[in-house]
Amino acid sequence: MLRFDDRVAIVTGAGHGLGRSHALLLADRGAKVVVNDLGGALDGTGASTGPAADVVELITKNGGQAVASTDNVATPEGAAAIVAAAVEAFGKIDIVVNNAGILRDKSFGKMTVEDFDNVLAVHVRGSYLVSRAAYPYMKEAGYGRVVNTSSPAGLFGNFGQANYSTAKMGLVGLTKTIGIEGARNGIRANAIAPIAWTRMTEAILPAEFEAKFSAERVSALVAYLVHDSCEVTGEVFSVGGGRVARVFVAEGPGWQSDDLTPEAVADNWASVMAEQPYVLTAADSMKAML
Ligand code: NAI
């Protein structure tokens, strides 16, 4: 059994849904957990101490260790307070699961700048700020595990979610770069693109999906990714309904000419669009151009 004894984890947005499930699983397997949740509505308005406190109470009742934080991930002060809560209560920080999220869905033409900025602030800025506040502790310890929460909507696009999909694809870049930079200090970073039945999706998923797409089926992957034994880094995984799959950004073999004209591009479009054989890194992409 993969256990987390002596590990300290922060789970943001852990008062409901996926974050709650991640926090319960990690605590059940021995981790000391900071349960962070602002306690607002799905669109990020409002705040309440209730959700984080309820999850801490449940963990404690089950014999685990946890503290609550109702700080906002989207401000530097909030992120610093979340990390400070971990260090004050448990002395260190090993694991960060950036999960907090909000929705402000609107079609592209109707979306306001405020809707765009607020969604990016929680997902992208929040994940950046909490990871940034935890990073010095991880670097010093030569150990760290970060999981960011992307989405199929970001990886593949989705109607009505220009803000959310921008944020969720942004997290892929953040994850890959933390993975590259953190490697020499034992810090691994990965992203998940989940599907689960939560308050965020209950209105759009068919009712019969509730049991199959349980949050617990996503938490199983998160727990593996943040375990000592997992050396995987810079990857993205689709996860839902009990299925886990690698999602990768790849570049096809392409078509090359010393005399690249607009007409040559048009004439060779099928080769431009070819998928195999592909490369997976910026270095290999550059090599293919030489
Ligand atoms: P949820 O609404 O149940 O949970 C999100 C939690 O984040 C809430 O408890 C909320 O209070 C908290 N939160 C929001 N803003 C915060 C802030 N500024 N600071 C601290 N906490 C804050 O939704 P769910 O589904 O559990 O979502 C968790 C994550 O998974 C989100 O990032 C979401 O975008 C992502 N996701 C979920 C999918 C699904 O199928 N449920 C699909 C793809 C991604």
C-alpha cells in the first residue's frame, strides 16, 4: 500500500468535490494535510469557513491530522498564509495539490474582461502563487511533489469556456516548467485533466454518471503522482470513470522546404498535418528543423 506517513500536503479547494476527496485519501494514508478552501460559490463569489472546517473535522474523527485554511489562493498573501499554515502546524511542506477552481462560463462574444481575469486568477495565478510559496521549502528539503489541475476543456477547448480553457492550458505550461526546473531538487510536477461528478459538473453530466465518475477515482491517480515512489514529471493525465491516460503535446514530422512559399504550404497541407512520427520536446522540434 502506498502510504504518506511523515509527509505534509496542501490541498487547495479541498472543502468540496475533488479536493475534498484528495485530502481525505491522503490523510487516510498518513499524510498531514492543510485543507484549504475559501468556501465561496461556484463562480468564486462569497466565502465561508464551513467547508474547510468540515473536512478537517472528518479527517480528525477518522484519526488523521489536518488543519483548515480559508485563505484565497489567488493573492500572494493568501498563498503565503496557506504555506505558513503547513509549516506552523507540521514543520514542512512536501506535497502541493493545486485544485481550487471557479467557473464563469459565457460564450466568447459575451464574456467580460472581469470573467476572464477572475477565472485566470484562481486557476493559473493561484496554482503559481501556492507553488511559488512552497517551492523554497521543497528546494531546501530536496523533495517535492506538485499536482496541478487542468481540464479536458483546456486541452481540447470547450464552448463557453474561453477563460477556463485558457487557464487550464496555461497550467500545462506551468507544470512542465516546474517539472524541468525542479528536477535537480527532487521536485516533480504533473497535471491532471479530470472528469468527476461534483457541484461543478452535476448540472451538465447525465445523472447515471454519478457513481462511475466519482471523485475518489480521480484521487487515486493524484495520490500515486504525489507519492515518494513516483518519479514521473512534466506529464498530463486524463482521468475519470476509473480510466487513466497520458495526454501529450506532440509535434508531427512536418514538411520542409528551402523555398517555403504560401503556395507550397497549401500544396503540402496533408504532410503538414501528419501525426507520425512525432517528437515530444522543444529540443527534438529544433533538431527536426535543422
Ligand atoms: P468544486 O466547486 O466542488 O471545488 C472547487 C473548490 O475550490 C471549492 O470548494 C471552492 O470553494 C474552492 N475555491 C474556489 N476558489 C478558491 C480560492 N480562490 N481559494 C481557495 N479555494 C477556492 O469543483 P470540483 O469539480 O471539485 O473542481 C476541482 C478542480 O477540478 C477545479 O480546478 C476544476 O476546474 C477542476 N476540474 C473539474 C472537473 C470535473 O469534472 N469536476 C473537470 C475538469 C477540471
